Amino acid sequence: MILYVVYIFRFFHWQNFGKLSAMTLFFIVLGTVVYRFFEGWSWLDSFYFSVITLTTVGYGELFPTTAFTKIFTAFYILAGLGLMLHFVTAFFEYRRGLLDEFSRRKSQIK
């Protein structure tokens, strides 16, 4: 368990994490602005809907009502899924690299 905490901590300091974080922040801001102006929701509701949509939680208390926001939401969900899958894949690739490095160091010690 402690090893996973170390992996996560190192992953946050990894150079590609900044790019993934920036892309995620961009998508949340984009969704928030679109829902704020095209649905007329408050900033908080727009932000909330953007986050639950990107993470595919979708509680159902908010939903798009205009044709534009319905189409936007469909593409937003697809892009969000891609972004989240990329994030998870990057984490496990980073983890695999750490394990490979650990195995290499262990074999050099023997």
C-alpha cells in the first residue's frame, strides 16, 4: 500500500503530468463556460455538471436542454473518456517504468 502512495507521489512530479493536468483543466473550464452561457446555469452548477460528465458519474439532476448543448455534451463525454483513459494509461506506464527500473537495480545487486 505504501508503495502505491510513493508511485502516486512520484507520478505527480512526472513531467507529463503537467500536460495532462492542463488538458483536464481546459476541458473543465470549457464545459463550465459552455453550460453557463448556453444553458444559463450558475457557475457552480456548470462546473459541477462538467466534472460529473467528464468522470462519467452523471447523477441526473442536471441535464442539457438545448440542441447545441446536447450535441456538445455527446462530444464532451467522448473527449472526456479519452482524456481519462489517457491519464490512467499514463499512470500505469509510469508505474511499469518504475517497476522495470526496480527490477534492473535488483538484478545488478545480486
